[in-house]
Amino acid sequence: MDINTLVVLLSIAVVLLSIITIALLVIITVAMVKVHKIMANIEAISQNVASASDWLAPAKVISQITRMFRK
């Protein structure tokens, strides 16, 4: 095997590995952005549920009803 052939084959291997590495980095970045958006939606939902459960707590409902009738 000639040294030039070996250099060409190694260059092709390096280029292929570089392309694969860049593709994997792009895929990981896109996946992380999607996970971040999903987590933001989950946080908003959990805050809405927490505020709704706080508002619908029996003590709060009864106190609001009594305040309404006192006015």
C-alpha cells in the first residue's frame, strides 16, 4: 500500500468523523432546546395548577363566601 493512499484514506476518515461529530452536536442541541421548551410548559402548567388548588382550598372558598355575604 502506497503512503499517498494511506494519507487519502485517513483524510477521508477524519472528514467523515468530523461530519458525524457535527451532526451529533446539532442533534443534541436541537433535543435540548425542545426539552427546554417542554420544561417551560410544564412549569407554567404546574404554577397554574398550584394557584388553582390554592384558590379552591376549602378554607379559602368559605372565607370568600363569608366575605361576600358580609358586604
